[in-house]
Amino acid sequence: MDHEPTEDYGVIRVASLVNGATKNISIQLGLDDYWDAVKAHKPKLPVACYGDLHVTPRSAYLADPRSFKVIGDTDLFDGQS
């Protein structure tokens, strides 16, 4: 997870199966979605995101990400201030 204080986005990496092989997919998210991903990271909650997947032998990234969401724990943000 990467975020510079002067930027209005953050980058996460998500492990996923791509054509039968595990790849770490980089996704650049707006700050609201980025902070949701940060909060979901420690409890290892799954996430979903749509976009255009670009894969090379050494990297993978999701272009034009949309509809990012944390799957599962609906109480993820309860009690957070």
C-alpha cells in the first residue's frame, strides 16, 4: 500500500489468480476507497474491483478501476472514529 500525503490517491496490491497463476495486481484508488482497503488489510477481508486488467510476465495492474468494495464483514467500520 502506497500513499503520499500530497496525492489524492493511493495504490494497493491485491493477490489474485490470473490464468491459473497467482499475481499481485496493482490498483490505484481514490482516497476513500484506498482508506477502506487499508482498514480491510489487517483482518484480511477480501475486496472486489472492476476495471481493465493489464498483465505482463512481470507485473499486473487494473486500469480504470471502479466499484471497489470490501466483501464480507459489514461491521468493519463500526466503532471507528
